[in-house]
Amino acid sequence: MKIGILGLPASGKTTIFNSLTRGKADVGGFGATRSANIGVAHVPDERVDILTKMFKSKKTIYAEVQYVDLPGSSSGELFEGEAMAQLQQVDAILHVARAFEDGSVPHLEGTVDYKRDIEKVAFDIMFADIALIERRVDRLTGSLKTMKVADRDEATKNIDTLKRIQADLENGIAIRDRDLEPSEIKAMSDTFTLSSLPLLVALNIGEDDIANTQALEKELDGLLEGRLTGGAAICGSLEAELVGMSEEEETEMRAGLDAGEPGLSRMIKVSYKVLGLNSFLTVGEDETRAWTVKIGALAPKAAAVIHSDIERGFIRAETVAYKDFIEAGTMAEARNRGQFRQEGREYVVQDGDILNFLFSV
């Protein structure tokens, strides 16, 4: 999973990036143009830790999320140059919206208003898509005269379809909120659009608002009513400070500040929910590992996440639910209880399944 982080100047998006990835990217410049920062976050998963101890695994490997802190500009233009190129490679957008007050870091608009900023970025996404589709329509229209008759008819249909989607965008309907018809999917196949991507929001709050996290997140949910959207309130400055501490120091500091669950864990949960993801597990003496799949994935598709050869030569999957295994204590006991099962190609992988794939190539 790859997520692109964007935000208006002085929103603290690079601070959020550092807190999520334990990175040390430069947070100076207040949005000045630069190259993207890229980092990886390990998905916290207590199940992996417990299974590692039970199997005495030599390696512990968590699922990963790659975050891309997109280049910004002091003018607030979000979708140009390298930023646009990077966005074409991500699975979701994470918008960092500023909710903290800091007189030494002026806001581009002069005041801090996260609701205004969220609406502005949502509008900018739609406007960028309108412009992208407009350019696509212009290219198709310009090439009509040189096309064969059959190709010209098809292109004309695509132009009409694209104009219909463009009109919906102008009326505030994001592509992620549409049920695209086959003709629309076909017309859009060569056109990248931002509003088709899931939209996450990290509300970057100050330390004095940590106690109001739940209330702020309720307000945030009210703003993000469309499909494939979700958000969490995170104190970026505190989180960035805490990730530099030892585990014991961090736990003590969180308890003292009543900071609750780490921002990374909360953001990951929101991301998995919005993107419709699950984790399955593989275990053994060599390694215990978590893998990420789409909710509803069949066993062969889960096998493909490990290696394409396993999908190609898939025979069956051996599986036991994590909770059942923990209660049983061993695979042998899980078998005795009938909880260790053999599943075929149509098996839908569940979150927390411990899987072993049998295959032949």
C-alpha cells in the first residue's frame, strides 16, 4: 500500500510524515518546492509479536505502508510537477489539515480553519480532475478528423461520456462517489483522476487539543461523508517527538499526557478501513509475517501476494483463524478441534487467518 501525503503550506505534513515513518525529513521551508520524501511504516500488529514468540521465529516481518511526502509550494499549488507524477503511483491520498495554532508559523490564509482547508483541498482535487478531463477531450476532439470511421464513432462516444463525468465533477460529485458504468470505465481508462483515489485526512492538532480528540474526529467524520474517505486527529509535533524515544519512555510520556494510542496505529486502522484491506499471517521457525490483501480476496489472490508462482500452481490452502489457534495453543490441537481446515480456490481469506499454501509449478 502506497499513500501520498499532501497539505497546504505550514500544515505540518512533513511532521506527520516523520511521525508515521520514524523519519527525519527536513520540516523547514514552510512548503517550499522540493523533492518528495519517501518512507516506510511497519503496521503495528500484536498478533505478529505473539506468533513470533510461539514459533520462536528467527525473523518478524510486519505488513508495510509506504508514505510519500509530496513536494509542496509556498503558493499552495498542490497538483503540479513532481507531485502530480507521484500521485499517479499511489493507492490513496492523505491530506494533512492544520488545526494547531502557532504564531511563529503563519497560515497562508492568515487564520487557522481546518474545515475551510479541507473543503479547499477537496475543491482543488475536483478542479484538477476537470482540467485533466478537459485536456483529454481536447486531444480526442483534435484527432477525430484523422481517425477511421469506426474509431471516430468510438472516440465520439468517449468524448460524450467524459463530458458527462466532467459535468458531475463541476457539480461536486467526486469520481470515488460514482458507480461507474462500463462505458465510463472504458472512456476513463487512459485518464488518471485524483478524485477516484480514496481520501484520508490527518487533522494535525496541537497538544492542548489532545483531550478533544474524539470530539474533533466526530466533526471530521461529518465533513467526510463520501465514499472511500476517513480521517483521524493526530498531534504531529508530539508524535514526531515520541517516536524518537525508547519504547519505555514513549509509554510513560503517553500515559502522562493521556495521549492514547500512537498516531501511526490510528492512521493505519483508518487507512485499512477506507481502502478495504485485511491482513493474513504466515508462521514458521524462519519467520512470522503479516501480508496485506483486499477484503474479499480469494485464497489464490492471497497466495499471489507472497509469490506469483504460488498463485499459478495453487492446490489448496491450510488455514486456522488466529483466535482459534491462540485458544488451541498448537496446530495439532487446532486440528483435533476441527479448526485447522483445508480450503480451495473459492475460499475468502479472513482478517487474521494463519495460512499455509500448497502449490505445484
